[in-house]
Amino acid sequence: MAQAGVLNRLIEELMRLPGIGQKTAQRLAFFLLKMDDSEARGIARAIVDLKEKSRFCSVCNNITEAEICEICSDPMRDRKKILVIEEPSNLLAIEKTKEYKGLYHVLIGALSPLDGIGPKDIKIEGLMQRLSNGHGVEEVIIATNPTIEGEATAIYLSRLIKSAGIKATRIAYGVPVGSDLEYADEVTLIKSLEGRRDI
Amino acid sequence: MFLKELSLRNFRNYIELSICFNKGINIFIGENAQGKTNLLEAIHFIHSLQSFRTQEEKSLISISFKDALLSAEAERGGSIINVSALLDDKGKRVKLNGKKIGKTSEFLSRLFAITFSPDDLFLIKDLPSERRRYFDRAILPHSPSYLKTSARYDSILEHRNRLLKDIRDAKKGADTAALTPWNEQLIEEGTRILLKRHQFVEQIKPFLEKFFQSISKSSKRPILIYETQLLPPLRDEEALSGVNMADEIKGIFRLSLSEKSREELRYGHTLVGPHRDDFQFLIDDQKAKTTASQGQHRMIILSLKLSEAALYKEAFSEYPVLLLDDVFSELDEIRAEALIEQIFDMDIEQVFITAAKKESVPFSNKRCSFYLIKEGTVRPY
């Protein structure tokens, strides 16, 4: 079936999104076609607004509409702790727990020589400034991903942070809570054995 | 463990085959290019989910057919195991007792084959990378995490090599401080690999000596050595003690990285680590590579295979199936007899051997089942 030019264009554009292939893109496009005019415009506007109004927080690089994000400007937050993650989406995951009350720092990436990403290409300098300016930070919790790139980033950061005279900690490797040990993969089990603690 | 039934469809030159096997020694007799090795390859495949001849699994499918199917019924520790593998242009789909399996490593503790192929004789003279590949694969059933550790090590190595090149070429942002996290991880994962290889070689050693002496009917001492700069000198009692050894290796690893750091920056390449190591066979302290005869090479490799089988038995309390391709050529009558005697002596549950002629098999009339292979058909002989 020959499709109208605009429809084809939308399908092509939707296929740029992660996890969206030809079939899903078609389904979404036809769905949008059938939608109420106002609803479809709502989606379009939300995308435009996202690009026009959102930016990185000038302190922690979280996504925000203001100069400084809600978390950084919240007076109730514990300013003695900074938790470091790779991506803003990691921040959402930790916020969902409602347990962590400190501040964040988003690196927007991890060290990866193969992709040409070195220490200057991720937001390490900003983090070090936050530690040096007498803001009273006492602990930096490094929660980069347990990949070799995330691990390299953690090792690199820990040295810098310690040499600034601040405590650096790394989140633990472990077996997923509430699941059966037999379903954990061998490497995870070995790491969690090595990281065992007294009880 | 032993293989009771094997069915093949469109596998190499077997368009349709269904056959039952006995415990003990099974011998495939046939002229050249009739399908002896193909049959051995099928048996190997059903036990290890890979070919010992090719990485290109599509070439296992008979010419002008779309897919191949292998299925088998085996017995292990009194329980029946059904395996099937379907090969087509999308790859292979394996079922174990009717259920799809994901990881090969899970499979290797259920069914396993040790195979001698004349190609293995290159092992002694081949490049170090081939020997590393061989032993890494041999370690696998004994350490399910080894594959992932090796994969992690390889990625770390790639990142580190790129970084070394970038530093050498003075690319922006690349400085020696950026190397530290890659050094740490190289040491961490590299040490795991070193320890596993060391332990494996130490466990193989006594078996290798015993089997070599029995097959070669000599008192010469063969030794397998793991050649690396990163192991501490051996002290007998603590040779295998885990944690301390790991710490010692890490210390040596760190030291040699710093010693070689200038050279590494010049070459833009990682010069220290298990990816540079090698394995060496000695006979009476002489390098087998340069001094041993063809026959001795063959007996070393055969002893290595028997040692691997014995080690598997220690770990899993059952012998794997033993496959010997064209094992009697180049062995004189006395050694061929000694080999068969050793296999009987070990009491391996099931062995498959290929040979060109019935007369070349010693002990022909003893507890062996013979099969005649002709143009892709198999019948008792």
C-alpha cells in the first residue's frame, strides 16, 4: 500500500526512538491519525515544550525547567551527601525509593575510551567544584552502573574525591532482593560473596 | 554418562540416520570420506553444542537443505536426558528435556564430551593464542563464571588499548591519570583468569604424567606449564590457597604494569596480563615443541584429553563421553594397545573411535562394538 508522504514521514521519525521498529512506528502513526485533533496537538506540544523549556540543572545536571532543579533548591534536602549517577533516568529510579534525602550529581555519561569519552567529557569538573566550595559535603555516594565503564568511572572519581579529603562510598553489588538465589547469574553471586558483611 | 540413541537429519552427509549405541568402546570403521568424522562431530555437537571442526555452524547443514536436526537420548547417573538441536540460517535452537536452554554453561555440567582430533596435534606447535583458546575452553565446565570474566577482561583490554593509543597520540583529554581505573579493573578481572588457569594446570599435572607414562610405556615425565610473569614463585603447601594467592598476583600485576608503562605508551598496547600468557609442554624438562617426536606429541595430547576426562569425573562424579578421531594412525601397535588398555583401565562409560580398518584396532575382539560407515549410512559390523 502506497502511503501518503506525511504519514510516511511520521513513521520514519518515530523509528528514530529507542525500542521502536517499523511495525510499532506504523501502529503509533495510525493511532495518532485517528486521535482527536486536540489530543494529537497535545502530544506535539509536549515534545516541543520539552525541547524548548527543559534544560540541565546548573548545579547537578538533572533535567529541570528552572536554572536550578527542584531537588537542588529544596531546603529540606541533606546537603552533606551527594549521590553520583550516570544519567537523569538513574536519578528517577533512586527518587522512587523515597529513601534518599541527599543531593545528586548527574555525570551525563561514563568513561569510555572506545567511544572517545574521557574525564573531561563528562560532568566531573562540576562535581569537584561542588566539593571544594566549602558547601560542607561530607560523603559522595558513587552509584554509576556496574558495567566496566561505570566501574572505571567510579574508580576514577573515588580517587579524586578522596584526595579532596571527602569520604567516597560505592553502592554494593548484590543479589536482587525478593528473588531466589538460584536465579542470580554467577558473576553477580561471586561479587556479592566477595562483598559479604558481618551480621 | 552415555549416549543411547542418536538421530540426524540433514547433518553433513547424513540425510536421515537413527542409531542406538552401547556402553563401552564403539568403533566406526570406514574408508575415507564416508562420514566417520561427521558422525563423531554430531556426537560431539550434541554433548557440547558446538563443533570441534568449525565455528561456521551453517556448514553442518547438508548441501541444498535449509536446516539440520540432531536429537539424542543420553543417560546420566541413571536418569534420561533428551537433547535436540535445530540448526538453520537463524542459528541454533537447543532443547534439553523439551525445554529451551539459554546458556551453554548450564548445559556443560549435564552432558559433556572430550574429543581428540588430529587437528589438536597443532596445539603444541601452534600460536600461543590457540593454546589460550584451548585451555580457556577446557576450564569452562569447571567454572561457569569464566566466560563472563573473560568477556569483561576483553572489553577492559579494548578500552585500555584505545586509551594507551590516545595518550601516545596526545589526543585531547587522554592522560595517564585516566589509565588508573582501567589498570585496576585489568588487575581485578585478570587475576581471576590467572587463578583459574593456574588451578586448572595444577590439577591436570598429576594426571598428565600418569597417562603419558602409561600410553608411551616409558618413564619420561611430561609437564604442563602455565607460562606467565604474574604468578608468585610456587611454594608447595600453599600452592592452591585462594585468597592470599590472589593478593600476591595483584601485587605482581600492579608492579609489572608500572614497570612496563613507558613501553606500553610507546606501543599503544597492553603488554601485561593473561592475554599475553602461554602454555608449554615439557618432556623431561625439554620443550616438547622443539624436541619431542610426532608420536610423543600425539601421546601428550592424548594424555591431556584423558586428564581432562579424569578431571571432569572428579568434579561431576561421571566421565564425559570420550571421542577419538583417527587415533591409531601414527601410533605403533604397542602404544595403540597401551591406549586402549588405559581406557579400559579408567572404566570410561562410553568411548567412540574412528579407524580406517578393523585390523588397525588392537583388542578387536574385546568388548568393542563395531560399526561400518559407508556413504552416510551406519550399520553394525
